[in-house]
Amino acid sequence: MAITRVIPVLLLKNSGLVKTLKFKDPKYVGDPLNAVKIFNEKEVDELILLDITATTENKKPQLELLKEIAGECFMPLTYGGGIKSSDEIKDILKVGVEKICLNSVAVENADMVKQSVRRYGSSTICVSIDVKKNFFGKQEIHTHSGKTNTKIDPLTFALQMDKLGVGELIINSIDRDGMMQGYDVELMKKITNAVNMPVIACGGAGTVAQMKEVIQQGGASAVAAGSMFVFHGKHRAVLISYPSQEEMESIFE
Amino acid sequence: MMTDLRPYQICTRCIMDTTDTEISFDENGQCNHCASYFKLAPLYVYQGESSDKALQELVAKMKEAGKNSEYDCMVGVSGGVDSSYVAYITKKLGLRALTLHFDNGWNSQLAVKNIENIVKKSGFDYQTWVVDWEEFRDLQVSFFKASVANLEIPTDQAFLAAIYNLCNKYNIKYILSGSNFATEGILPKSWGYNAKDTKHIKAIHDQFGKVPFKTYPLLGFNREFYYTYVKGIKMVRLLNYVPYVKSDAMKVIQDELGWVYYGGKHYESVFTRFFQAYILPVKFGIDKRKAHLSTLICSGQITREEALEEMQKDPYPEELLTQDKDYVIKKLGLTPEEFETIMKAPVKSYKDYPNDEKRLKFIYSVYNKLRGR
Amino acid sequence: MVIIIDYGLGNLGSIKNMLNKIGVNAEISGDPVVISSATKLILPGVGAFDNGMQNLTDLKLIEVLNKKVLEDKVPVLGICLGMQLMTRGSEEGNLLGLGWVDAVTIKFNSTDSERKFPIPHMGWEYVKAEKESLLLKEMYDKPRFYFVHSYYVKALRGDDVLISTDYNGEFVSGFEKNNILGVQFHPEKSHKFGMKLFKNFIENY
């Protein structure tokens, strides 16, 4: 098995980075270019950058900014946010992004996903689903940065994406977003047991031990984290960090 | 270039020279800077027992004032030597501190790592003030276009505003700063106007800026007066109360806090290191190392020969310079051509722009008298 | 001049970026005239085998590349699909490869519990040097690189194997035959390990 990837997730709101709590209350984190530069110098495995208002505000991906950011990455970069058509993907890849993350559009237009996989290769296309429990505890997929409840069951959807040849799946727990109290291991387990593609856990990471848990018990192929790598302490103050190579090796091997 | 018509002359005691256009020399060729240093040192540099006593009294005062707050003091941390050493001393003194990092978007990875180590090892609570990058960049570019020598005003001013603001919020009465006389005592006025002139900042912003101020913190004298006089928040240069030898301090923080050296003073900020090692020398003919090394000569930390040797070295490894230059230009949103145009534009003085120098000089002299300075 | 071959596929910008970072000024070009003046070549590639070979053919690059590599012995580094194109052919496609090395490209076998070794093979992996080489000179400890592929190279001549990697069995992740080098992983996305590899390629060949 490939070395388990530990991936920082950065959220873009217009031209600045923010961090949310349960997908709400965005707190300003700073300049994306410098944050990416720092993560690059920390030699992180991979980076995911998501534009969280592009789809809801009907805006196009910010190609100029993406180009500058990609120029600072000597590791793979995944971008998601506001992608509606398969054609747009070409331009994004051209500026130096390795992988594309589809979210709202994947739910609305499965055919677009199929086309994109065929055109760009499955390893280039990943799909992320944002999941929230309803009043009765049932998990449901939400799109448009958590604003629209599609009522779709995540497992059913994941199986569908698997069949379309999507390269990897990101499962993001809205309930646990920013809370730093651990991943939704149960949800991960349910999905990883059913699909063939690699699944990345996201939402809730607070400690390296929690990462180990979702890998070993949840079957995650990789773990993603936002707040954990961007905040420190009770005041939730901005401090970019990443586990050292030694820390990661000791936990994952 | 900011050169004088007078012939080049360098001090025979320290290494300050005529790139400070206002420098003066006595009959022995010794300059006003080191003379001034020796005159003021007894007031500001560690003097042994009297300093120890003063420190004890200060700590008692801080603990007393801290009774009404979660914290006894606030410590600004940048990842650099001075502030890291302050954090170390503060911990040893048993004070409850809130560490504050002012984030202007230019942190180097090593600086961030150092801050992380300090905060984790000391166990102090931690806060940041993150300046809105769009507003800040616009202000930095404005100052750059204004061709004035002190490009750090946007940072320095905002940092002060932020730290006072937060002290007020957390009801903290003492700010422990890393500024110190032993390594920074010498700094010519002609090399940079002081940061606290909001009229000057607004004027330059009005002339060259495009992004309106929405969240960028402005201090201004009235507000500063409120914080310091009305709210009683005091700025303390803690390192003036302890023996401060840079190389020793570095070793201590390396051993105790896992601090890592990044090369060069203030090199924890990508902008500052590029500014000091490239923009200042190339556009303004100013090499700040002279001031810093001259201070070290006066405080007995290095010899004049060692200082001259140090000056022979490149302030910047060539490779890093190219990378930093590309990065700074990109990050400031300029094209390489625009950058070169500004670099070649004639040097201006702060006096060429609206400023409150006279009024502030007067106000501060009265204010300082009131406070017994 | 180091030329990164542009035949419509691959992380050209990323490779140029990394070379830039280590102080190497490389040019990106798909022009046979420019390529014929190269002192070193990099053949990148991401995507399908037949697409790659077809593009090289359509751009009339095969002739000049054969001359530069096989006759002039110009050092060439193939990356990912670029490495695979240097083999005789691939299970993925119908077209013949460049045939610069005695090897073929075959698909990963997903016979085991697919959960443990999903295809495409995507992620960071440790690599092992199988012979001494200037390409790996002073490489950092525990070298790892970023992989993303569904096919791999099977070298028919043992001597040509330079690097191997374990993914449900060992496979060839790098070969070296005189001036012809190929790596399955993406050095341009592998931080300091990639930088060292590129540096060695530029300085030692």
C-alpha cells in the first residue's frame, strides 16, 4: 500500500483563505500564496484547495491565482470549486494543477463526471461529498457549500462514482468540520468497505492519533485536515503546522 | 541613490558611514552614533545588580496588574531571536503570558516553525492578528511606489495597533517587546521615518493606493494615548533588563525551545529579508547591517574587524535572492517590469509627503515629560 | 540547452518550475528544429500510451528524437508516460513504442484484495536503488517519490533496471541504459527528492 497521505485542505473565499466550523462562520486565515509556500517548504504530501463560494456565487475558478499557487507547489495539487463543465478542466490542469475535485456538479450531472474521467483519466478526477446527519441521524449529501440538502445517501452515490471510474473519493463530514474532535469513522468504514477506489477522510481531524484511527478502523487511504494544520490553541489562532516525518512514521508504521 | 556630496567616510570606532547622510564625526573620526550609544547605554543596557532589582520590581508589578486578568503580560513573537528569547525569559520568570503573532502574510516556513516550537514548549496561550492581505498588499505597494526608505511602516504601525488593541481586549497591562538596546541601539533617522504617523500613511495610501482601508488597524496618537495613558498599557523592553548577548541567547533558545536559525537579522519575514538585503542597498544605498553590527561592536559582542569581515559577505545567497525576488514580485502583484521601474525611480524622503513630524515631535515630548521620561 | 519536450501531454510547467528552482533554465518545445539543438532532453507525459505515440508522430518528433537519443547519445530522461513510451509497446495501446529500451509496459494486476492496492497506483512510495548510478548520487535517506499510474514497465534486461518499487510485488520504477533514463514517478512533484534527481540528471550526464 502506498504511504498514507496526509493532506492539508485550504479553503478559498474570493482571494483569501478561510476556515469554517460545520461549514459556517468563516474565519480569515490569510494570503493563500504564502500559506501554500509554507506548506510546500514543510514538504507536505499533497494539497487540496477548495473555492467554497465559486459555485454558490456562480463564479469561475480563479485561474490566475491558481497558476501562482501551483507555481509554489512541488507536490501534487488538487483543486475544486465552481467547476461545471468538462471543458473547464483543461484550463485548470494547464496552469499546473494535478487533480480536479468535483462536488456539486457530480451530484447534478453524473454524465459530466463520466466524460471528464474519459477525457482526462481517472487519476485526474476526484469527487468530494459533503455529508450531514439529518434530525433522525440519517446521513445525507449536501451541495453548494452545505446549503442544499440533496437527501441523497452517500453510500449509494459513492458506489455510482466508483462505477464511473472516478480516481478517488473525498468524504467530508459537515457535522465534524472544524471541531477537531475526530473523523466520522463509521461513515468512512461503511463506504470504504463498499467501493474499490481510494477514499480520503476529511472533517474533524484534531490529532495524529485520530488520523491513525480513521485509517485503521475506517479504511481511509489518505487523511485530510484543515483546522488542525492551520489553527493552534484555545483562541483558535492561525499557525501553520504539519506533523514531522518522524511523527508520521511512528504513527503510521 | 541617497548619497551625500561629501566624500565617503567611515567611523573609526564602529562601522557607520556616510550612507547615513546626517552622520557627524569628531576629531578622532568617531561618529555620533557610537558616541550616543555609550552615552545612553547606562540607561538601557544591563547594568548588573541594579538591573536585576529593576527586573524584580517589574515582575512584581506585572503580577499585581495581572490579578484582574487571565494574563500578566503579552509577548509578541515573530520566530526571531529577540522575541523568542523574551518568551524564554518570561517563562523562566513564572509569568502568565499571552503570545501574539502579527501575521502580515510574509512569514517564512522557519519562522512559523519556530513560533510553533516556542508556543508548544512554553505552554503559553497563543493569538494571532492576521492583517487582510488585499488591504495590506495595497499599502505595501503604495509605500514602494512612493519611493520612501521605510517600507516597513505598514507592518510596524499595524503591529503596534494590533498589540494595543488586543491588550485592551484581554485586559493586559504589560507588553514585553523584543526591542533591545544592546543589538539595536544604533539606527540612523535618515534611514527611515518612524512608523507612528498615520497622516503620513494615509497620505501615501491616498496617493498610490487602490484598496480602501476596512480592517487595516491604524493607531494614531489619540488612540495610543488612550491605550497607554488612560488604560495604562505599558511597553517594556525586557531584554534591556537582562544580559543580552546575541550568540548566547541563540544557543539558549536552540537548546531550550528547539529554535532554528534562518540566517540574517529579521530574515524570518520573506519581505523583510528581501527589503533589507536587496531593496535598501540597491535602491537606497543603505545597508542596515552596518547599524546592527555597529551596535554589536559598541556592546562588545564583536570586534570592528569581525564586523568589517561580515560586511564583505553577501547578505544573501545568490540562489535565495533570485527565488525571493521572483516571489516578492509575484506576491505584490507586480510585473518584473513594474518592479524595475519602481526600483529605478528617484529616491524620495518622507518629507516629500504630508506628514505630522513636527506636531508629533511636540506631542511626544510633552507626553514623555508627563510620564517622567 | 535542456529541452522539455512538448507533445501535448504532461506537467510541463511543473517540471520547468522545479528546474528553475534548482537554477536550471530549461525550454519547453515541440519544435523538431529546437529539439535538434538540445544538449539534454526531458520526455514528460501523463495520459494514454497511444495518445502519446500518436502525438509524437503527428508532430513529426520521432525522427529527430531517435537521432538525438540513439545516434547523438544525448542524455534523455523520461517521466511517467514518457518512460513508458521509451519501451517497445504497452498493453494499454496498439501502437509501437519508441523501443529505446528492451522493455514492455503492462497493466497492474488487481488479483488480490483490491482494497489494499487500488489501481491507479496513486501516492508516495519508497524506492530502492538496484544499481549504482549518477542519477541517485547523494540522494537523501529513504527516498520517496510521487506515483500516479495504472501501467508499469517490465524490463526484459536486468542490467537496465535502476530503481524498483514495491506495490503488490516489485516493479521497475526506473531504468538506465547509457544515455537513456526513465522514471515512473513524478520528480517534479516530489519535493527535495525530485530536485536532487533533476540536479543529478543535469549535472552528471
